[in-house]
Amino acid sequence: MKRIKLGFVGAALAIAAVPSLLPTPADAVGIVKKEVAGEKFSLNLFGFSQFTLESGDGVAKSKDGADDGLRVGADRVRIGYKIWWGKVFSKLHLDFNRPDISKSKAGLPEIIKDAQVGYKFDKAAFFTIGMFKTPVGMDFNIPGKHLDITKRGMEKKLALERSTGAMLSGSDVMGTGLGYDIGYFQPTTRSGAVSDGTKGEDNAYAARLRYDYGKMVHAELSYGLSENAGGAGTNDYKVWDAAIACYLKPLTLKGEYIDGTDVKGETDRDQQVWYLHAGYQVTPMLEPVIRYYYGNEDLHDTNLSNLFLGLNVNLLPKKKHAARIQVNYVVAGGDGWDWKGIGGYKDDAFLAQFQVSF
């Protein structure tokens, strides 16, 4: 039997049992809406903090589980702003969980999650330049405060992540529900599948086709590439992704498949991950969820599965993600500690997160 620290379970249950003792989030602050220079101007501030409890052999660094005890940490401590001024827009998004400005990846210090400016011609065509998420991966492109489970899953390591670049996007083109993103980027060295790349010599490219049927169905297909993903003379990393999400209130269903070739530029180091997800909004406050991940890597022919069993507790039901507790038990299967791929829990784990956002 893989062990989970009972003290952690008690702490998680205590949090869930006494929501009245938890701090309530402030309303959105610093919102400005007025006319400036003959154009509508709006400034919105946003931020969120996510603090976590983790325990179990799956969060340990090695198979012996010597460091599998209760851990208290933070996934995200962020603040930022968004500006709209006529057809011009801008966004800055900082993560104080990565405060070392000397560590620069993909063109900017890691404390900067997003820093972008752009121009919207209309909903079918808008241009963005700066640091932002590449358009590969459905779950990866969901904001961190809207995740269905406590952590991003096994597919995240294969996504191209954020990078500095330029992108042309559009939504609901000619009323068809179709959308697109086409981007050019610096090497995507924030990705778990890309370890190197020379700025000014190596490039990355990504494209995505999207379809939305109202708010009920979202589907997308994407492809990306980052050149010399392990450094000069190595292979390009290539990845494609297909995903669908159905929101049939109170039921949510999702599925995604991602396929990465030549991870970190290594020949034949290929990996595939897929997941299926279901959530049911029993009450405005409570949503049980289940998600099953399966990953396979070809170079050593190993596999790993992660089954997430969870409960989302919305402390402010009328504003779903403003104050939330998430509790997950992760059951690991497959080759476990012999897994040679990237991402995933190699053993069982218990996770809980308390989030406040505005």
C-alpha cells in the first residue's frame, strides 16, 4: 500500500470544513473606464494566490519516499493589468513565485508571465506581439486559476509554453464559429520539451484552428515546432495537439491528445499523452471531478498513468473561481518510478489548494 500522510488528510478536511474562517477575496480593484483622446479606455487589475498542501510518495524526489511528508507551498502568486484603448490593447502579468529577474527564458525574465501589446482590427483579425502563451494545447491555454484539477497535468510538459513572438488571431470568422492563431516565436525554452535554442538563429512556429459552438462545445487542432531544441546541431522539437471540451451544464466533459517528437532535440525521444475528464456541478458550491491521464514514451518504451479523483469547493458560488478549494487524490499506474518520460506523478499523491482571485 502506498502511504499518504494522515496529518495532511486531516489538514485538508479541516480546510474544507470551515470555509467561514477563511478570508474573503476583495472585489476587483483599480478598474477605470472613461474616454481618453476620443477613444474608450479601460484598465482592469487582476491577481490571484494559490497555496497548496501536498503529501505522499508521488511528491517525493526518489522512490524511497524519504521526503514524502507534508509540504506547504505556493503554485502561483500573481498580479497584473489589462488595458483596452480603442483598438489597442496591452497586458502585463507577473508571477512573484519566480522573482529572480536574472533568470531569463524565452526572451524575458521568468517573473514575467505575459507582457504584450496589440491591435484589434476586428474579432476576425487581431495582432499581438510580446511574451505570451503559444497556441498549442487546450488545457495549457486555460488560465491557471480556472483549472479543473489542482495542477496542470502530464500534457503540459509537451506544450511549447510561453515565448516572445508575434501572432495573428481571429475568432468567429464570418459567423462560422471558426477561429485561428498563427505565431512566430523565439526558441520556446520555457517548455519542458525544449532545453535550448539560439535567439536570432533558431525560431519557433505555432498554429491553431479552433471551433466554438456557442458556449457548449469547443474543439481545436494545433501544431508547433521549435528549432534545435537541445542546442546547435540537435533536432527540431515538433508537437501536435487535438482537444475537445463540452459544457453540458451541470456536466463538463473534456478530452485531449498531444504528441511530441524529438523531445529536447533527441532523436527518437518521442512522447504521447492523452486524458479524459468529467466534472459534475452537484450544487453551485460542489463539483466532483475525475480525470485519467495516460502517457507513453517511445525511446525506452515506458508508460505512466495518473488518475485524479477530486472535489472543487466554490466558496463564492456566484463567482466560480474567485475563492476555491480543490482536493485531489492521484493514483499512479504503469511503470511508475521506471517512467522515462517527462511530466506526471510516478507514485500516489494527495494534493489540496486554496485559491483567492480577483
